[in-house]
Amino acid sequence: RPSPNIACSCYLVLLFTTYISKSNAMNINGGNTSRRRAVGSADMYRHVPKEMTEATKIGVIMSLLSVITMFVLFFCETYAFALTKITSSVEVDENSEQLIRLNFNITMYDLHCDLVSVDVWDSLGTNLQNITKDITKWNLDLNGQKKKFAGRNAEIRPVQHEEHKETMQELSDSVGGDMAVMDLDPEKLGEFLETFHDQAFIDFYAPWCIWCQRLAPTWEKFAREIKAQGINVGVGTVDCVANPQMCKDQRIMAFPTLRWYENGKAATPDYRGDRTVDALMEYVKKRGKNIERKKQEEQGVTSKDKYAANEFSEFEEEHHPGCLVAGHLMVNRVPGNFHMEARSVNHEINAAMTNLTHRVNDLSFGSTDPTSGHVLHMINHFSNVPEKFKHTNPMKDKFYPTY
């Protein structure tokens, strides 16, 4: 809008012009008598006849300047009144509620739902990890689209580990150093999968991983039990610290990763059950039954049991480690942090292979219903404000790659 100083200046110009005109008139009336001056002094609205006035150059110039100035002021004021503009200001939220709703919908393109943890920290000392309330997860396909509902973000159950009195050295000494588990490297892996072409079970581990250390005796006893029962399944281990490129090629994201192989190829999803000899043996036998079922189907023999397909449905699913996490949190109205990170109560995350590439589909505060709750939606004409100026969801549809 035009500055008030411009209007004041124009007013002074008009006064100055009037003063000059009156001065010229007084020069013309210089011969009035004293009686006339005495009577005229009582007139508060003196008037000089037009015949008695004389135009001057300075008067004409000042008059034109006054007219032009008034026209410019009129135009500027009218234009400023008709023109709309958006201004920003900081207002104090008068809402007295202690908590505020945080809505989020985030796609993790290459991280398994079991490894996604939602955490909150704030300046009041709140430290909540792996929040489960009001959060849902969806498995994704190769194109990043929702494929299967992974359920509520239920708290991950810690797997059971078998306790052993013997150390790995004692287990090795008990059989004269001949271990049942085959220690694999890139050269041995191909030969190992050819030897056990139908079925193989491999533990990808890191020596520093505490869960891997607890699993090692169980894995050795499991391999011995496989041999004792005459089951044709190869049991091996791969040290990912000694063979980093091999584990990178196999996309090992967490330790330990227990991966099943059929016909020389990895069969996903990876094993995530209890780490006891009995649980591992049950898994191997179930995998064996599934292989037999497939062979019978190839020969045209189908099972009459209508529940047979459901029994092995977990092995038939095409697996991709992507996850969509959506929901809302009720957080304190104080400075804080909302984190979504890779963490597991049963694994150590392989940082070198953790891909946290993600897209923020939604990250906003307040109610998702425009008619209730959100303070911005209560502002008059808020719906008419362009989206780029609203700033209610500035991170929406932003893509954040991990290199």
C-alpha cells in the first residue's frame, strides 16, 4: 500500500498552493481602507472575486502537481485495495491440550517390516521405542505398491534360544574337530549348493554379533541331528566379516540370517522362528513336505486335503523387503524427534546393507478431518489459499534416497 507520508506531503502541497493564491490576492487588495479592513477582520470566510485574481506560473505548476498527485494517490489506493496478498505471521496456539496428533505415512522401499521401528524422543525426557499403538504395516512388491497387509505394528516376540553347557571348542573336540556345519566361502558355496541341490540351509553371521554367538552351538547340534536322521539337507555357515562381498551379493541385511535354498536358489522369506534344534528340525521337515507336494503337482497328483495349500502358503509368497508404515502418534506439545529406523530385538543390523531409501507420503499435525481439530482449517477462507502457501504438510511426497 502507498505510504501515509505521501498523502501528508500532498496535503502540504495543497496548503502551500492555497497560501500562494491568497498572498497574490492580498497584494491586489493592498489599497483597501482601514474601515474595510476592520469590517473584513470579522469575516472568517473571506472571498476574493474572480475578477480580482491573477494567474501565476508557480500557481499553475503547483495546481497541476496537486492534480497529478491526487490522481496517483487515488489510483494507488484503489489498486492496493483490490490487490490480495499473503502474509506470514507467528501465532501462539491457544489449544490447552497436552498432546497433539502426529500423522505419518512413509514407504520404506528396501527394508523388511520386521526391521522397522518407530521411535519418539522429546525435551520432557520421553523416550519411546518401537511404538505399536495405532500403527499398521504393509508389505510391498517390487514396484513399491502395497501387496499384503502385514498387520498392526505388534511388538516383536523375542525368539527362543537354546542354552548349552558346551562351548564351540568343546563341541569340536568331542568329534575330533570334525564339525557337521560346513564353513563356506565364495568358492565353496557353488559346490555346496550343487551337492545339496534340492535343499540347503545356510547361516549368514558376523563374529561380533551376540545373537550369532548364541546360535552357533545350536546350529552345530542341528547339523548333527540332520545327519543322524539321514535327511539330505546341507547345513552351512558364511562369515560375513571375512566374506563381505559374498554377503552383499546375497543381500544380507541382518545377523544372523537363516536362509533356505532350493534348486540352488534362495527361497524367501528367511527363517524367523525360534532358534532351537527342535524348531529348526520342524522347519526343515515342513520345507521337505512342501518340495514333495510341488513334485506331486508337477506329476498331476493333487492333494485331497483342502487345507494343504494353506499349510505351505508362507513358502509360496513372492517376497520383497519393502514396507509401508502408516498411522498416528499422540505426542507432547514440546520440541522433540520422530524417528523411523532399522532395528530388531532378534538381530544385529548389517549397516553396510541397510537401505533406508523412503518416500514421505504424509507427515502432518492435527486431525486429518478438515472440519474438526486442525487450527489452520478454522481460519476464514483457508480453503481458498493456494496449496503452496498452506505449509500444513511441507514434506508430502518428498523422496529421500540412500546412496
